[in-house]
Amino acid sequence: MNLQVVNIIQVLVVATLSPLMAGILKKVEAIVESRKGVSIFQPYYDLAKFFRKELVIPTNAGVVYVLAPIVSFTCYLILPMVLPIVYYNPCPYAPMVDFLGGAFIFGLASFISIIATADVNYYTAIGASRAVTFGSFAEPTLIMVFFGVALITGTNNPFITNHVLARNIQWILSPTHLLMIAAFFMLLLFDTGKIPIESEGLMEFGMIDEGKTMEYSGLLYALSKWGSYMKSFILMSVFLNVFAFPWGLATNTSMQSIIFGIATLIVKMICLILGFVFVEETFAKLRLFKLIDYLTISFLLAILSIISFFIFGGVAY
Amino acid sequence: MIVSIVHFLGVLILLTAFEILAQSYIRPMINTVALQSILLAIIMILIGLSEKRVDLLILSVLTIAIRGVAIPEVLKKDIRKRGIWIYREVETRVPALVIIGLIISIAGYVIYKELSVFIGRNGDLPFILFLLGFLVIIAKKNALTQMVGYIIEENALLYAGIIISHMPLILEAGVFLDLLALVLAGVILAAEKDYGVLELEELVG
């Protein structure tokens, strides 16, 4: 199979499977809470409904307001081309960016959604300002995790990181790497708005991400909702394929191999979802001003991983 | 293999010190310091088994008995007895304390790099733990927590004793008894007064 086709397959996997994973998460949570829960395909029905709804734009909204969901959705469509989602070698556009480049594309998506919604109404302004405040505390952890990866592998490229980790089991079990996984997992919970943060509810006290999309409707709301599903999916697959479990990706471009890669990705992701459900069902939601404590602890883990790299020389024997 | 597990446990010990630094309630803090001592005892057992040293195994049993069980029980009994300890630390300042702890860790690593010529290699973690114990004593404002900080320092010394050079068993056992006596004396002294959480405040003019 041509690499360009693999590229398109990766984008399609992210675009089509991301609502399914959100649905599975909701369903598993419902089962744990002894509820019947909605169907795992509910996010697809929701998206279909949002696409059919009428588009209303507030009078004080500008051009950026309309462009923002489209731009951020496009960013999330670009990211699967440059990250290891199902195929373990770089696709044609992957050499253009490394980890930091990927973080810049993520950054563009959140930047445009913040400036678009910062002054539309009271609730969107709350969402935007909170996203900036807490985002600025989350960023040092991300940078430190990237530094840690760069220390282990000597590069900032996600594909090489994946190869190095998959070949060296002693790296996987080193304190440096385990602490890095813990820091990145905390960051993942923050970025996807899972329970210690719970940014997705409509409760005003804890509203972060949901606040920003408050005024959107119709097509634009559907795009931003779909974009948030894709963002979760991409972050989860980066966590799995680059950090936590670098095995099981497609190793060649044949049809069977790619299907195998997609299947293992789904299995790995369901395991990660079980981890999310465990956290969501056992922890209480943090109060908003405690989020900085939470992010400080993730920063602590990231720094300790780097300190332990220097103390132990990184590799476990 | 043993070495990597010991390294990992060392990092966990460091994490427990940070947990104590960030914790604002007293009972979880005492539980954490007990956990820290037990982790240290596991390190002793591992090194004792791999190097076939009986004294380390005896020491690990002593550590679990005294630091893992007896001292935390004494401290917790004091909490149960007097309602004043159920209160939390007056100011929490978690982000600030954690960041200061991190700076101290990095500084400790850099300083130890210079000191290691004289003292011996691999002592980075005990040294950092020792400094963090200081920080706990400085930053926290009530007597029981400061005693917890003291136990962290003792743990750091014991850890250094295991990792860097072989200390005689009798010396270690003496330190254990000292620690127990000190905690008892501290609890008795604290029981004499009824200021509780804010008792350092009275020293301020």
C-alpha cells in the first residue's frame, strides 16, 4: 500500500473512531455505576443531530469566532499525519515536525478557540480565561516530559521514541520513564477533562472546555465537539504508542498489518479507558483553585523523572 | 535487576517526602512516613539478600517494627487522645512548597556531585531526602509534623548508611532507640501544653 494511503487511513481512523471511544467511556462508566447507560454509538447520533441543527451566530461575534472551530478541526485532522497512530514508521509529512511541532499544532487549535471565544459572552469568557490560566500551568509539565523523552532517546521525534522504547524493555521499566508516564497521564486527564478536573460539565464552578463552546450551535458546535473527541483520541494514542505501550503498531504497509494496527490500537485504548474509569469512579472532583496543586504535582513527577535520569544514568540494569 | 528495583524504591521514597510536604492533614502525613520507613526496610532486605548480610536483615526488621509501626502508633495515639490535632495545617501553600522542594532537589543533586568525591557515590537520593526533611521542619508549623520531618531526616541518614558505606549494627540500633525516646519525649512535652497546632506561634514576639 502506498504511504499516502496509510496517511489517509490514519486520519480516517482518528476521525471515525474518536466518537466511539467517547461512547465506550460513557458506557463503561454507566456499567460501573450500575446504570444501563446510553449506546456506545450515542456520540455519532449526537454529532449527526448537531450537523442538522440551525446555525446561529451571536451579533457581537467576529470572523475568528466562525473560523475557530474549522481551524481547530483542521489541526486535529493534520496531527494524525505526523504522529504514530497505527503505522510505526513516519508517513510522508511526518518528518516536518517533532514533538514540539505537534505541540505547536495543538497550541494553534487551543489558541484560536480561546481568542475566538474570549469576549463573546460571560460564560465563554470564563471558559477561555480559565483555559489560559490552567493551560499555562500545564505547559511546563509537557515541556519537561518532552525533555525527558529527548534525554532517553536523544531525539524529539515520536517515531524514534517509539522504536527506542519498543526495543529496550529496560527503558520502559526505568524510574525515569515510569515517572514520565505518570506525569503524562496526569496531563492527559487534564487535557481531556476527566474527573479530577472535570472541565466538561456545565456547572459554572468547574466549567473550562464546555464554557468555550457555550455559544456555538449547528455546524460549528458539531465541528468543535468532534474536534474535542479527536483531541482526546490523538492524545490517548500518543500516550499509548509513544510512552506507555509502544508495541502492536503496524510494521509494514500491507492490508493485514494495518488492520492489525487498528485492532491493537482499539484494544489498547479500551484498556486506557478502563484506567480512566477507575480514576473517574474513585476520585472526587477537585475544586477549581486546587487544579494548580494538581498540575504542580504533575510537574513534580516530570522534574523528578529528569533528576532520576541524572542520578541513575537513566537505564535500569 | 535488584539494583533497578532499589533505584525505583529510592524514587518512591523521594516521592513520599514530597507527599508529606504537600499534605496538610496530620494523620495521612504520619501514615506516609510509616510507608517511607517500610520502603526503606524493603531496600534493606533486597540489599541484605543480594549481598548476604544478616545485619541488614535484622536492621530491616527493626526499621519496620520501630519506624514503620511503633513510632507512627505513638504519634497517632496522641492525635486520637487530643482533639486539637484533627485540624489541618494553617497554611497549605502546596505549589510553593513543592516548587521549593524541587529547587532543593536540584540543588542537592548539584551539591552532592561535588561532595561525592569525599563521601562516596550513589548518595544523591539520601542527601536530597535529608534536605527535604529540613524543609519539612522549616515549612510546617506544628510539633507533630516537625517530628515527622525529623523522622524523614533519620530515614535519610539510615538510607545513606545502607547505600554509601556499611555502618555497624550497634550504631544503627542506638539511633533507633534515640529516635523512639525523642518521639516519646516530644509527645509528652506536647501533651503538657494545650496550644496544639499553633504552638510555634507563641514563640513569635
